[in-house]
Amino acid sequence: MIRATYTVETPCPIAEVAAMMAGEQSAGTFVRVEGETDELRARFGARVISTEQIGESATPSLRSAWAERRGLTGARGIYRVVIDYPEDNVGVNLPTLASVVAGNLYDLGEVTGLKLMDVAVTPEYRARYDLPAMGIAGTRASVGVQGRPMFGTIIKPNIGLSPEEIADLVERLCVAGADFIKDDEIAGTHPHAPVDARIRAVMDRVRRHRDRTGKLVMVAFNITDETDAMRRHADLLAEQDGTCAMVSLNWVGMAAVQTLRRHTPLAIHGHRNGYGGMGRHPLLGLGVRAYQLLYRLAGIDHMHVHGMGGKFSDLDEDVTDAARHCLEQMGPGDDRVMPIFSSGQWAGTLPHTLERIGSDDLMFLCGGGIMAHPGGPAAGLESLRHAHEAVREGLSLEAAAQTRPALAAALTTFGRKG
């Protein structure tokens, strides 16, 4: 069975609404139809596992013309609803899986709020989908980093630089000691900096750095595009000894990510930009666990989770839940994905992050926290490594900074956070 958990707001009896949800998304509709036998329902019908009231709202979160026509405008209950869907209703088809667990549920007149919070599958069912090509272990092995978080940054300015200017910046960051460097989500195949030209220019510098030092820095090139173009870009990137392709998940879709996964051995760096439109409202859209499950089944290697105390709207609890879900193994193989922290991060937010997540298996990206460090990018990266050393040694950042100038400068410049 595929188990979906929802938060539902409705003015109607929840048992009736949950049964309607299960029927709408499996073998039933609003009336019984010819051929809808008891045997068919028993095999293909979804089952309501539980309903539990968790709150109440005085007014509807979302308007429903259906409810308004019936005068249902008063207080309504908020419920947790759990429904099991037969695997046979889906087979191995990721877009269909998403349609089954969500589909038309958001449009039901009886609900004035609905959010798909979680989707859980059996290990055997998970094994029928693609695994990450690198995941956590492969990403660490590729970059040569063990025993600490991976530290990296974002190319800034994110747009407007020529391929050679981007290559100059990447070379500087490689020399500074970055483990990972990524394009911004709005960096596409611009007329002034086509992605193929960026790949060639940047990878020339990355290979030279590898030949000098033995370290192959992982650069995530944003190849977001239509599917055939992404495959072409991935092929060029692999030819140039690249290791990572970044994709804006929401704008190419699950099927395109699956196609790319099956086409290339590159790590797929999943950027979730746009997820706020799906996840910020407490009674509409997708919870982060449901969202991440779908893209993990597509075979991504990395997933953005935002950051603690950063510039975005996420509560620490939201970020923690997203990161821990990335680190949960769902199937018989190692299908964990690397959680990517970013947005307003610096050395001062690292200790709190490590405490909340309980693992070093994460990538910690800092823009200003590295690039705007008064000692330059090398000192910014050094401040992150010093912050990790402080956590490992059980020291406060202030105590550790007494003997670590780069960390001291970060604390002075960016202020104490976390």
C-alpha cells in the first residue's frame, strides 16, 4: 500500500469527506457506476485508515462555491486523515503516483483547506524506482571530503558575468578551498553566457585545479531546460569531467527529472525554488515530506532544504524535518540524499544546524558568509571549518575564536546567530 497523510479543513462530517477522498482517488466517483463491482472495489479501492480532529477554524481558509451555496460558512473542523492506496493502482509511474495521492482532492467542494503532508511507501515499492547515482556516499567520495560537512558557495553575481568571468571566479573559489560551487537558480542558458560555453570555460579551470592539487571540486551547473536540452547539457558536462547537474525541480517536473536520471551518471542537484508556493500555507499544497518523497523516487542526489535562522520564511522545525527526511533510508539500497543548506548561512548558524540535524552528512552553502568575509573567500571557508571544529571539541564559537582569527572575523562581521 501507498499511505498518504493529509490535513483537511471541512464543515462536513469528516467520515463522509474522507470516504469521498478515497473514492475520488481510486475506484469510485460521486455515484456508483456500471461495472463498479464489489470485487473491483475490494482490489482497487483506497481505504481510509484514520481520521483525527486536530483543530478548528472560525472561518474557511479557502473559499468554496459548493459550500457557500449550501450555507456552510461557519466554524469548521481541521483533521488529520490517513488513506491507503493500492500499489496496483499506480504500478511504477511517478506522475500517476502524484495524481493518485493528490490529483483532484484540492478541488473538492467539501474541503476549504487540504494539504498533502506525507507519503510513505514500502521498501519493496521504493526499490522499483530509481536510486541516486551518487547520493551522500558518492558525493563525498567524488569531492574527497569525509568526517565533516561539505562547504561551498553560489556564483555571485548570479547573472551578468561572461563564461570567462565565471571561470575566473570558480578558479578563485577552488583555490580558496571550496568543496562545492553552484549556479544560481535563475542562471540558465543566457545569450551572454550559454550553458555549454560556461561548462567548457569553468571545467577547464576545475580540471587544472584537480591536476595541481588532486581535488576535483564539484560544480553544479544549472542545466534546467526542456528535457532533450538537459540531456545534451548533461552529456557535455560528463565529457568535460563534470560531476553535477543542477535542476529546478518544480519547473521541469518529475518525469523530466526521471528521464535525466536514467540518462546520466551525474549527481542531480535538486533545487526546490518555487516550493514556497506549494508548501507555505498550512492548509494548501504539499508538505515537505510528501514533496521530497516524490522527487527522491525520481532519483535525485541532493535536495535543498533552506537554512536555520536564514533569510527565508522557514521555521527551524521545517528545515529540520526536511533535512532529516533526506537522511532517512526508504528502501533496501542506500537511497539517502544530501540535504543542502543555504539562504543567509555563515559560520554562526552552523552549530545550531548540526545540533538540530544530528549529522555531518550535509552540504552547507554560504554566499555572503564566504564571499563577504573580510579576509576573502579563503578566510570565509576557513571560518566554517573552524566552526565545525568548535562543535566537535565542545567549544562555544566565542571560545574557539580566541585562537582562530578567521572565525573571530566572521563573528565580528556577521554577528552571532544560531
